[in-house]
Amino acid sequence: MREEVWERRREQNTKTWCVVGDFNSIRSLGERRNAKFDANHRREMRRFNEFIENKELVDIPMVGRKYTWYKPNGLVNSRIDRILVFREWLDKWPDNRYYVLDSSVSDHCALVLKTKTMDWGPNTFRSLGIWQKDNTFKTFIRDRWGSY
């Protein structure tokens, strides 16, 4: 059923769209923790990867957590939620990432798609990214900025 919906959508004129949701499938063994794998799981994994390849979809990079679904007891985790795009999407919006947020209401985590769409010219403030990880960085900047 899902594949029929995706195929119908793919046949429409616009090619700049993405598919977001719970695919209930993983692409590799590393996307599931503490679960048993049998021949059916491996076959499903292969079919899901073939689907992505045959439809010319791109599995854009995920940032943040490693898993998007957590079994209520916390012992089994999987990456079954994802954002897939067509290559035409990447032509229009090339720098895509999605972030995995905390799960507060569901056993699935929310996904937030971010893309660089505007070039605002040179950035007047520059710093090394490592400073963002230093807990005192924001206080330092606030104090220095306030001294002017």
C-alpha cells in the first residue's frame, strides 16, 4: 500500500518533494539496538534499500540522536523514522540535515528538517565551532559585548 502511494506521488509533475515519517524499516543492522534479526528482517531491510535506490531517493543525513524510536522499556531502539528526498530536491536545496528531538509524548522522536536556503553574504561574527561546546563561551561573549 505504501509503495503505491509513493509511486503515484512520484509520477506527478513536481519532483521537489520529500517524504517524512515512520517507515517502520531500517536500512542496516546498526540502525537497531538490542533486537534479534532473522531472515525476514534482513529481507525487509534489503527491500527497503532497493525501494530507496529504485525510486532514486536520497536518505539525507540525520543529526543528534542515533535512534528515532524507543521501546517503552528503553531496551530496544531503532532508526525507523527518516526524511527521504528526490535528487531534484537537492538541486534546489542542497544543504539538508534533519535533527532528532527529544521524545516527550510518543515513543517516536520528532524530526526537524533544516536546509540552507539563503546566502546572506559574509558573516561578520566568526568563531571556531568548538567554542560552542564550552559552557563559559556565552557568558564570555555577553560580558565582553556588554563592556562596549
